[in-house]
Amino acid sequence: MANQSANHFTLAGGGIKGTVDTTSFTGGPAIDITVDGQQVTGPSLADTENGFEVTAVVEQAPDSRTVRLVLLVPHVNLVDGKPKRFTGVGILATARTTIGGEPLVDGVVHRYDVRSVNGTAEVVDS
């Protein structure tokens, strides 16, 4: 029997929790993620050579900072449809901002917080 590609990922670890469905009944992805208990906004999904890449805004504070999540989830092939554990990585990228734009920020503009994310990959019917 051929392997099946996982399309439902349950995430936990590193303060990142939620689910990523690569397909849904609407035809597009369905993403529900929190970071340190805060719901992300505007999540998007791209299928890349590095696996699935989820990007979203975690926080925006005008004239202060924007925090974005970049989450890498591996492609997972399942034997006989059995769920499989995996490890991914989340990067919280904090960009310092000013009302006048990036050139007015003194010093380092971006800070990165790398977090290990564990999860379970499954195949679900959409």
C-alpha cells in the first residue's frame, strides 16, 4: 500500500499550540494557532521545499514593534494512515518599528526567538 501524505497537523510545544489543515471543506487551508496564549491573525500556508510554512502576525504595536510567526512543519508520509509524531520549528520575528519607518530605528531592528514545536500528523477527510 502506498504512503499517504498527512494533511492535518496538531501542534504543541514552545508556547505554540493549535492545528494546521492543508485542506478543508472550503478548498483552502484551515489554520488555528496560538502563541503564548495569543491567537495569531492572518495566517497563510505555503507548501515549500522545506515543508509547510505557516506565516502569521502575533502582535502589532504601532510605533513600537510587530511580531510575526514563521512556522515550519515537515511533510509527513503515513504508512497505513497511522498518525505520526514530528518536530517542527517556530520562529518569532520581532521587528522594531517607528512611525517614520525602519531607518529611524536605532540599533538592531529584528530579534528572533526560535522555538521547537512537537506535533502529530494525520490524514483526515475534508
